[in-house]
Amino acid sequence: MRSKKLFINTMGCQMNVYDSGQIERRLAPLGFSTTETPNEADIIIVNTCAIRAKAEQKAFSFLGRLTPLKQKNPELIIGVGGCVAQQEGQRILSRMPQVDLVFGTQAIRRLPQTIQKISATRCRVVDVEMETTLSADDFSTSVPDSSEISDFVTIMRGCDNYCTYCVVPHVRGRESSRPPEEIITEIKKMVANGVREVTLLGQNVNSYGRKEGLCRFDQLLEMVNDVEGLERIRFTTSHPKDLSRELMAAFGSLDKLCPHIHLPVQSGSDRVLKRMNRRYTRDRYVENVERLRGVLPDIAITSDIIVGFPGETQEDLEATLDLIRNVEFDGLFAFIYSDRPNAPAVHFDHKIDESEKKARLQAVLSCQEQFTLQKNQALVGSVQKVLVEGFSKTVSGEQAAASRKDLTIGNQWSGRTGTNKIVHFTAAPSTDAPNQRLTGHTVEIMIERAMPHSLWGRPISTPIGTLGKGAQTHAA
Ligand code: SAM
Ligand code: SF4
């Protein structure tokens, strides 16, 4: 008998990537294995994102394209999960006859029963119930075999911060944290399956455990640091208002904690920050940056900026550009403000014109460009420890130009520095399954070229070409 196939289209942030993994874990006991081809799937799940209007439109347009598949195979189950499902609920079923199931952000643990019910009765189901606290069975810790080197672990769900532009508290519910023991168990299983790097996920990891009286986030990091075989720890996201001295100190004391922090500032204007309900000032943000650099001078700092928030003036934009020049971020994600249902800013006056928002986005991106390149250029001539993520199959024009004539497609590798910068390098091909041998190892790379979004380097100290034959490696 043919095994049952599950196709998941994951949209949006890392939390959705983790949730899709949870969906796979929950459906595996029913005999479902994943496929990359929607045409051969028995269940298609669209794990949606509602953070901006564009993301939501993308989900609906993908669902629209599934209609012919459903017409061809009426037994196919189409499910919509994630933040749009939570936000829209029953409205999705009314609008899209091809959809069988709408399940919210807290309904994943109930999926096996829901799918069984739909298979048996061909009913249509909406499950968008939300709880204020976590139940013992909310997260599955049964980690399947995986070839991932780097993986995510959600340590808390929801958010209590209510930034006025943001839909997250409305679609992911109240903040609640998982017990540390459960998180450590899951990480240990991941490491046993070959994971070398974990990224701990939460909307505001700094308030981890506070409500439930669990340990502090820096204490959780200490426990994760003790997991044998794990090489690197990352986390996201850290809210500037709650960045503690203990967490800053952890960057100086925990050897596995990567020297990178994503610290979204959103705006450089105090007036806008207040209207966004961010609860910190620009000066406090800059102070935090200075303290972090005091602990670890080379720490990489990245951030998020929203342009065109209602009422943002030219002066406010100038304040943001000035902050970017002042902080010199390693990288920046800039977004055009988008009205979201349920988020208070949807009712704010003085909305900014779309073309003006686009111009402001461009101003922010051009301002940042030089700093991203400068930070990369500063690494030329240094030796970086790179955790190899895989064997590149394609080579971009940028990389090809940088590698000059020594590049042969098929022997190019990619990985990341602790500061989260992508590094490409070539290594002599080995006949003995080199991908399996080099992926997951930490290799010392002499950085030779800096490009706007990546680095190019040369492996040193180990004859990398012989790694595939079992020679000495730099793996931890
Ligand atoms: N919890 C994280 C924090 O506080 O930084 C952010 C989570 S959100 C998934 C990621 C980013 O999306 C935010 O930092 C913000 O810059 C952006 N964002 C959120 N709502 C937005 C909106 N309505 N319009 C545009 N960008 C938005
Ligand atoms: Fe949204 Fe603010 Fe919560 Fe981040 S902290 S998820 S931006 S409400």
C-alpha cells in the first residue's frame, strides 16, 4: 500500500518553521511522511503568516491555486493553519470551498484527531480555540530523524506586549513559557540526531519564565550551554525594554552562545516609539548597544525597522536614519508599515501614503547598505570559525565573481560565522560522500573577499579535501 503523503507550505517566521515541524511530528504516527510535491499529497497544509497584509494575500493566492488539485482528487484534505487561520477562522471556509480544515496557532496538538474525523466523515472543521496557559501536551518532544545542522526550538508562545502595530498578541495569544526540562529534553534529542546549532524562539525571550516563576532566560541559556555535543546557541527575539544585565553578561561567559543579537528597534524617534507602545527610548536603546559592546566588542547587532507608521514625520524618519548611522548595525530588516485587523494602529490618524512609505523604505535601506558592507569588509584577512551547513548546488553571480577561476560548481560549500554571516568557500571534491562528511563540521576559513550579503574565503589548517576520507576535522 502507498504511504500517505503530507505537503506543508510554510510561510512567515521561524516560529512557523518550528510549528510545521510540530505538525509533521503529530501526523507521523498516522502514517504520514512529507513530500515536496503537492500533486502527490493526501494532505496539503498551508501554514500562514498574518504579520503584514502582503503575507496574508500570499496565503490566499496559494490556496486559490490548489482548487484544480482538489477538483481532480476530492479525497485530498486541504488545511489552513497559522496566524491567518487564527485571525480569519470560519471566514476562510466560507470564502474558499476547497478548504476542509482551518486550525489556529494552538490547535496543532489536536490535529491527529481532527484529520481522522475529516477522513472518516468528510466534514469541514474550524478549530481556533485559544488557552491562556500551556497544557502539558502542547509541544511534541518526539524529534524525528533529520539532516538539519541548525534547528529551532520554541521556548515560549504568545506575546503580552501589545505593540500598537502588531497582530501577534491577537493571533498567538497570551505569553506562556515551556518548562526548562522539556526544552532541554527536546534539544538533547535534536543533538542526538545530528543538530549542532539551536535557535531558541520566543516573541520576547527576555521575559521567559517570568509569569510562571520558572528560571530566567539567562539561566535557561546556561542549561542549554551544558548540553553535550551542541556547538552553538542562538536566540530570537529580544525586546529592548527587557534586555537584562544577566543576559548581556551571558555573552561574555557562555562559550556556545553565538556573538550575535537581533534587537529590533523599530524607530529612532521617541515620539514614534511611544505611539508604537515599545516602552523604551532611543537613548535607552543606544545605552543597551553600548553595554553589549562593552561585554563583547565584536558582537554583531541586527535590527528591525518599520517605516511609514501612522503619523511618522520627515523629522521622525531623519531620527531613524541618524540612529542607523550612530549604531552601525551589522544588518537590518526594514518593513513598510501595514495596517492589521485588531492592532490598535489601524485606527490611528495620519496614515502615510503608499508611495511615500516606499521612498522611506528605500532611504532606510540605502542608509544601512554601507554599514552591512563595511562590517563584512572588516572581516577580510581574519580567520573565522564557520559551521558548514551544506554543499551548494547553485552559484550566484556575486559568488562566482568573487571566487574567480578556482570555482567549480559542485565543490562549493556554505556555512555561517558565529556572528551569523554567510561564508562560501571551495574545497577539493572528495569521492567519499563529502557532503555528509563536511556538513556539520566547524572549519576555519581565512576570509578573502567581502560582498554585500556574504563573505568568500579559503579553508586553512586542515586539508579539507581529505575530510571525506576520515582525516582530522575541526568538529567540536
Ligand atoms: N517579537 C518581535 C519583536 O518584538 O521584535 C517581532 C516579531 S514580528 C514577527 C517581526 C517584525 O515584523 C517586527 O519586529 C516588526 O518590525 C515587523 N512588523 C510587525 N508588525 C508589522 C506591521 N503591522 N507592519 C509592518 N511591519 C510589522
Ligand atoms: Fe509584536 Fe511587539 Fe509582541 Fe514583538 S513584542 S510580537 S512586535 S507585540
